[in-house]
Amino acid sequence: MKKLLIGALVGSIILFIWQFLSWAMLDLHGSQMEYTAKQDQLMQAINAADLEDGTYFMPRMPRDTDPTTAQAAMEESIGEPWAVLQYRSEMKAQGATNFIRGWALSFVAVLLLGWLLGQFREVTLSNAVIAAVCVGFIGYLTIPYLNSVWFEGNTIPDLIDAIVPWALAGAWLGWWMPRQ
């Protein structure tokens, strides 16, 4: 158990450092959060709409719309502009709590990977890296990539995030776990 906890601790630090590099230093996700010179104009219009906090897809019919009307509205929307809006009425400080949560999530993720590797008959550097990259790739395929199928987003940064840090964490665990 001690070996698994130490493996998860170091592995989570590897993931956490990669996340910092990916989002801050390397700005891999810049294309997923573009700037527009019209942001003040857009924010004024959105704030004037008095929305509840949430995620909105537009155009969309209310949930209780009968299927025939909803289908007709969808067909009318083809070829027209559309948007996905993540709205929060108040921006909160990005403080230590978010960093602690990010590290804790990484710890649990690497702990689960370590447990999975522990079920292998033999843990080697190569099978640990392959298993870790598979875990990252499964996460990529089922969340960001699947969302991009419907919402046409750029997921290349997410693909990089699914491979690089998981390969590094897998290499660490593949080196650490077989040690006596």
C-alpha cells in the first residue's frame, strides 16, 4: 500500500506539473478560449439577458416542446449561426482551492492507474506506459473528442494532454512499482 501511495503521490505531481505547463506556460489550450475584441459588447448583451448560471446551446427549443415542432426548428436552424455559452454571473478568484482540487484529482487518477497496474502479472516499464497512455486515450475519446463530434471543438490540446502526462506517469510507475 505504501508503494502505491508513493507512486500516486509522485505521479500526481507529474500530472500537476504537466497541467501547469499545458495551460499556462505552453498555452496549448489558447485555441479553446479565444479572445474577441467584441467581448465587452457581448458581455453587456449576455448580462442584460439576466441568465441563470449554466451552459446554454443556441438555438434550442424548451425541453417540453413537442417533437414535431422541435424537429422543424432544428431544420430551420441548419446553415444558421449557433453557439454554446458557459455563463457564470460572477468570476471567482482562481485561488489555492482550485490548485488543491486539481492535484487531488490527479492523485486519485494516478492511484487508480497504480491499482490497475498492480493487477498485472508483471509490471514493466513498457506495459505501464502503454496502459497509462490507453487510460489517457480512453478519457480523451469518451469526453473531449466525443464532445467535439457534436460541438466541433479543437481537441488537439486535449489529445496531447491525454498522451504526454499519462506516458510520463506510466513511465514513473513502470520504474517504481517493480522495485522491492
